[in-house]
Amino acid sequence: MKSLIHIPASRQSAAKALRRSLTADFGTMPKPEFIRAWSSIFYLYPGLNPEGHEDPESGWPRPLRRFADEAWRRAGEGELADDEIFASDAQWCGIYDRIKVPIPEETQRRTELASKYGELPL
């Protein structure tokens, strides 16, 4: 199975993707659209961990927990790979985009991830 990894271009594009999907019916949502929203969560909230999302102390905002439920459901059915569940590249890019003065190696990695998996930063 080919992984679908998405890297948002900015906080604005991640927030827009997430807002569009907040009221969606996950049962009919195509995988690419779900991955875009799921990756946007980790870009916007890089401290979240997909495991333990049901724990009230996990830090997961209540409205976003249903995304994690759906991600684990899809993973259980073999629809999502580990690198789709654990959106670490999106998390890293979310952190990078908050850095005031990144080092050249970080900038190079951000550009490579964007060109390979998503949108170029604004």
C-alpha cells in the first residue's frame, strides 16, 4: 500500500483543511481528504500522540478525538499505514514553521518534505 503523506504549507492552510472536515461524515470521506485533515491536526498540534487519545489527560481537544477514532478504525481495516497514523513529518514541519531563525539544514529538510509530500510554505 502506498502511503499518502501530506504536509500543509502553513498554519492557515492546515486550519482550513481541518475546518472543512470537522462536520464531515468519515464513512464517506475519501482517504486523501482524511489524510489531509489528519496531517493538519499534527501540523497544528505537534504535541499530540495518536495513541491514548481517549485519555482526558492526553491533550487531545475533544472535537478532534473523533478523527483519532476514525484513524484507528481505518488502520484496523488496513487502510492506513503506520506513517499515515503517526504523521511525524507533518508534526516536524509544524514545529519548523514556528521557528524564528531555522538553521540551513532545517530549511533544506522543510523544503524537501514540502516538495515530496505537500505544499511549499507560503
